[in-house]
Amino acid sequence: MSSSVKRVYGYLAEFESASALYKAAEKVRDAGFRKWDCYTPFPVHGLDDAMGIKRSILPYFVFFGGLTGLITAFLLSYVTQVGIYPTTVQGKPSNIFTVPAFFPIMFELTVLFSGFTTLFGFLGLSQLPRWNHPIFASRQIHRATDDGYFIEIEAKDPKFSAEGTKGFLDEIGGENIELVEDDGT
């Protein structure tokens, strides 16, 4: 017989509307919490700013991934068509000025490398794949896809305390405050 030890993942609090959630998110941000998230049935305009979320660095990764593809394609084309196996067209040897012939492969590898960088950069920055998230153990989180507005504050946050965080969520208008436990599955 095995006993399952559950760790506290955090608190989940429900809010009555999107505007109440928005105002509560600003208060959580201003209180200095760092490990928390909002769950809504639809995108709420400006919620990222209310949460204090900065712009993603993914576009920079994609730019440099595309640039790597462009340079790779140019080098591949140049080395093979000018260096290793020079092509003679109408009695003229190929040289660096045959770049227009390289455009199709340069375009294709730029798009390919950008696409792969987008996919793997997104997965890495999102810490995916994660097969199960502790928030799914909540009794009420399923309503976030229908009509619920939630904020969860993780126990990993330096400002988290069992009673203090619960009291704070109650103070900013949270209802149905639930302790979410992580059973490690």
C-alpha cells in the first residue's frame, strides 16, 4: 500500500468578471508576486500589461534563426556552385555575381530555419511538453474554459505564505479560494 504525499502547488481564486480579474491582476502584480497566472475563457485585452508580463524574446530567436538559414543557404550555394563544382554558362565561369541564382534556396532555408526556431523556441520558452499540470487537480479550473475568471499564485513564489496569500486573495475580491495540491503525477 503506497501513500501519496501531496505538496502545495498554490491557491486558486475565482473572480466575478473580466474587469474584476483585470483589477485583481494589477493588485497581485503591485504586491510583488512573481509566480502566478490568470485563467480566462477568452483573451482579455491588456491583461498582459496588468500582469506585468514583458514582451517575449522569441522574435529575436526567430530573426537569428532566419539569418542563420540565409547564411547557410548562401554558403552552401556558393561553395558547391562556385568553389567545388564551378558551373560554366555560355563560356563564362560562375563567381560571386551568380547570387540571383541562389535566391530560391536562400528564401527556402530562411523560412525553414525560422519555422524550426519558432517551434522549438516556443516549446523551450513555454517549458513544454508538460504532460500534466498541477492546476488540473483543481475542482473548479474546468470553468476557465466556460465562464470562470481565475488567478492562481504558486507556492514557489517567494512572497507566498499559506495564510497571507489566502487572505490577500480574499482581500482583492477572490471568491471560492481553493488550495491546489500537486500529487507529483
